[in-house]
Amino acid sequence: MRVLTVGEQPLSIEDVVSVARGECQVALPETSEWRELIQKGADFLDQLLEEEGVIYGVTTGYGDSCLVEVPLHQVNELPLHLSRFHGCGLGENLDVITARAVVVTRLCSLARGYSGVSIALLERLVWLLNENVIPVIPSEGSVGASGDLTPLSYIAGTLVGERDVYIDGQIVPVAQVYAEKNMLPLTLRPKEGLALMNGTAVMTAIACLNYKKAEQIALASTLITALNVLALEGNPSHFDEVLFAQKPHPGQQHIAKQLRDWLNSEVQTAHQSPRLQDRYSLRCAPHIIGVFEDSKVWLRQFIENELNSSNDNPLIDPVGMRVLHGGHFYGGHIAQAMDSLKIMIANIADLMDRQIAQLVDHKMNHGLPRNLTGATAERLPLNHGFKAVQIGVSAWTAEALKNTLAASIFSRSTECHNQDKVSMGTIAARDASRVITLTQQVIAALCCASVQAIHLKGLTTQLSPTLQAFMQWTLQSFAFVEEDRPLQTELQQIVDRLDQLELFNQPEFMG
């Protein structure tokens, strides 16, 4: 298994996703330079304490309580109290994959050497990931500044032997795991509780996972559009190279090129639409999917810059030997990225909704059976094919669109007005996750409906290799509908496979 070294080189979105999915292990750098940098920060903190320096969150209370001095003999207890009083998270727990992403994201930030933590703490985070002992983290309770305090307290709690963890598919108290493995809980040094909790790891981890799923949605919707152009006897010239050269958005041009390449078969000229121009949901597909494709550059920049930042407060400068009080816990960039992403993805859901509406409606589907039923003429009055699936797509799309309201504009002054302007980044990321899930459900339905339409039109053997591969990918979970039957299991299986990022494992789709 590949080993990812965390600490010296920046991580990518793909690195986080790989660790989250258990596809690689993690390790800390072995260089003396890195270890010395980490040790310098911890030693400098100890020196300040010996000199009775005032350090926020080390010799003072937290937040608005920063004016409360903590006596030196109580300093070592303070991190434990921080982890405990923040143990008030509610809502659904993050799944194991997301929780793993959170742990590696926090590790990435702390291992940069500007947080004043010990090597022992970093080693324990590495151990959690490699042994797959993963904190159970409630999803709700963060306003995104001062970072993801409440959800991240569940990592701190795990390290000190409190709270629950996922292990071997079960949820058990971490104290039990430590006892079984003859390990002692970690004793947090001064500031280590704050370093763990005061940051953007939850929203950033979710953002990494959302980004990859959004990439897959863009790919799937382009493949589906190509099938539907054929099934609806559309006009492939809408994706002409010269045409798209006149509107030079590179991502949009890329989507149009994919459609040209994948429609490159005799079918595209054998079946010309009686309409001079197709409806917008076919003709303008590159313009809709392309918005995300063109936004990938800045979305990746926002997410990866946040991922590879020191985002707790205060920072401990191990080079200049200074304590730097600031606001890097503020998740504004992730909030903006996720608020924007969910709009782009919901628009793709809406695009797909319009396409299935064409497929099932005999008034506009160019000769396809009503509701895409595959029933014989005798059985036709009984059968309703994809009628309810189309209604389901409308419901999922409507909910996705409803969730596009920007979370970042709903800042709430909290914590005695110390946190008087907050990012809402974690809520934005969670909203985006929900929109992505709903859109994956729409995509699953469109996979089946599009493949059914191609089958009913008798075009299967005339597809380009890429579209044939996509059709076969869908047919691994779906069988053509002749007589009405429940499709829930088949749809859910495709959703689950999309959740596993399966399309990225198909070289035919990756160009």
C-alpha cells in the first residue's frame, strides 16, 4: 500500500481523498530538519511558560474569556477542559470516510510546524489513521469560526481517551481500544487542545470529498447528455469546434469536445433532428456543465490553499520565535467555494431533470415509447415505465435547488460577541454534500433512463466505444425495463457506486 508523507510537501485534494478511502497509509517526514522545526515550536512554548509569558489559550481562557488568567499550576489542565466543554455536537455523525478525511486534514495543518504541538501528538494522529481507529464526529455545531471547534473536539477527546471511535465497523469507546492495545491515552500539552480544535479541518475535509464527487457528476452528466442526443435524435453540430472557439471558456470547450468525441459514430449523421435547434437542455449542456469545469481551477486553489495552511490561533513561529495572534481559523474561502459548488452542481441536476422530461414525454421524445416503457403492444396499457422515476428526479432536483441558498451570508454573532462575524463554512460544506447526494440520485436515474432509451431506439451497436463502455457500466446495476418493477434497489446501487467514485476507475471515460 502506498504511503503518503505528511508534513513537508503540500497535499492535494486527491491525497486527502485517497487517505479518507483507506487507499494509502500516512507517515511523518524522517528528515532531521522537519523534526527540529516541530521541536522548536514546542520548546519555544515551554520557554514562554517558564518566563510566565501571556499566551492566548495557554495562560488565558478561551474566546471572550481571554482576559481570564489561568494560574500556571492549572495550565496543563486547560486543554482537557477545552475538549470536554465542546463535547456538545449533535446531528448525524460523519461517516468513516469523511472522519478519516478530517483527521488527515488536521494532521496536514499541524505538521507544518507553526502550531506548537509535539511530535507525539502528530504520531498519535498517524496511528489513528493507519490503525483505522477513527473518531466519531457529530456533524452539527460549528459556525466556521473560531474554526470547527465542536466537531474537532471529538478528535481531541479521542486522543485523551474519551469519546467513541469507529473500529472494525463498530462504534466503541476509545478507552476500550486503548486498553485492548495496551496503549495510554495522550496527555495534551499546553495549547495542543487548541491546536487540534481551532481550525478549518472539518469544512476543508468535506470540501475535498465534495470536489471529487462533483468532478464525477460533471463527467457522468456529459456521458448521459451524449446518449440523450442520440436517443432524442439531436443535432451534434451544436457542439462544433469552430462554434465553441468563438466563446473561449476552456472548461466549456472541453465539455463540447468530449461530446464531439463521444458522438463520433455513424449515428450522429444518420439521425438528424427534425428540429433545426435542440432544446436548451441538450444544446446548452456544455454551457451548464462547463461552468463547473471552468471553476475547477479556483475551487482547487481555494481548497488546497486551506488544506495546506496553519489555521489555528495563535500560531507559534519556530523560526522567528514569536507568538502570532490572528484569525486564520476563519473559513471564508471554503464557505465561498462550497456555496458556489452547490449552485453549479444543482444546475447540473436541473439539466438532467430537463433531459429526462424530454425522454419520457411522447410529445417531444421523437418516437420513443411513452414513459420509456419497454412493454409489448398488448401490455402497453398496464405499464408506466419511468413515469415515477421522472417524478423522483423532479423531487430530488427541487430539493437540491432549495439547498443552494448561500450559507456564508448567514453569519451569526456568537460567543459573547467575540465571534461576531463567522464564516458558516462547515454548514456550506454540508449543504454542498447534500446537494451532491441528491444530484447523484438524479444521475443514477438518468443513467438508467438514457440506457433504456438507447436500447428502445436500437442504437446500442452504433455507439462509440466510450458510450458503449458507459452503457455497460450502467447495466452492471440495471436491467432493461419491460414490465413495471420497483427500481429502488438498482438506483441505490448506482448511487453507491458513484459514492465510491467508480467512474474514475474506467480509463475509457478519462480520456
